Amino acid sequence: MDATMLHIQPGAAEPIYRQIMEQVRRLVAGGQLQAGQELPSVREVASVHAINPMTVSKAYSQLEGEGVLERRRGKGMAVAARAAGKGSAGHRWELIGPGLQVVARQARELELPADEVLDRLRRLMKSEPGE
């Protein structure tokens, strides 16, 4: 995994360490990170995203506590073998569910037509990140 795979939004309401945790969970559940695959070092992530290394360390430590990551002596963090089973369709829907609820609520509050919201979502899913 490359540190640039993470998309950190410093101005977002969600704390940065949680952004990192959620993205790593999704990358593991989606199969983009495989069991045994090494993650970039704390220093690398902090440097690439201009954030405090303690923030990255906190995210990695909590993911280790959840069993998503494992510490490898002298090599840093890697995706835990037992995390590989978290890629089921049901688990992936659990991860995206809260975000979909937020979008649905906001669309209702803004009185946006569901078909237009779905059309925009389809276009966003087909586009490259950051477009």
C-alpha cells in the first residue's frame, strides 16, 4: 500500500485518526489490502499528508486492537490474517451503510429528487478519486 491511497481531509468534522481507520477498514474489506500486506510507516503517512505522526500511530494502534492490523517486528504494520475474512458482502454493506444514511438524510432535507441523487452517485462511482 502506498501512503497516497489514503485521502485525508484535515477540515472534515471526523478526526483524522478516524478517517485513517475507516479507510483502512474499507480497503481491507474491499480486498484492496490483502492479509500480510504491509502498510506505509507512520512517518511516511504523516509526511505525505502533513499530519502529526501520533495521529497515524493512534489509528494504527486502534486497528491493531481490533485485529485488522498486526505489528511485525522490525517491519511495521501489516494486514492481519484474520482480517481477510472481513471482506464479505454483508460486512462491506455494514461499512458503507452509515454514509449512505447521511446522504439519504441530506438529500431529503435538500428536497433533491432520488433519481438525480442516484444518477450523480453512479457518475461519482465511475470517476477517478479526486475528479
